[in-house]
Amino acid sequence: DVVLKIDVQGAEQVRRLMPDAVFIFVVAPSEQELEHRQEQRGSESPQDLASRREIGKREMTYAKEYGHVVMNDDIERAVGEIRQIIEDARRRVT
């Protein structure tokens, strides 16, 4: 198993090389919640935050191209859902 945390461009490159790979798009419950989380980190300038927001909006349009979309509204549930997706993929391969 290999797990990669990549942007949509990286995912597209992986998809070309490994068309049978499992892709999971993780989303925040809302745009407002995502902005709040980014601001709470306090690690980026206002300009960097604005840039990330624009990138995030563009990347959301790619969610439908992923095999799975997981809502990250509750970390325990989201992790459980991702684990289940991975376990199901393993069963299909073996």
C-alpha cells in the first residue's frame, strides 16, 4: 500500500501511471469551515490564505473525478471511512 497526500495535478499524474489506483478526495464540511481552519493554523499570511482559498475552490471542481469523497467534519468518522475504503480496495485486489 502507498498513501499519497497530493493536489489534483499530482493525482492526475498518478492516474495516468496507475489507472487502477484508489483516489480519495477529502473535503471540509463547508467553505466557511475550511477558511476558519486555515485561519486558526496561523501559519500563513493573509495573501497566502487568499491564494489557498482560490486554489481550493478550483480543486473542489475535481472532486467528482475521484472514486471517493470523504467529508472531514468529524475526524474519527473520516478516518474510519478512509480505512474502510482502503480495506475494500485491498479485498478487490487480493
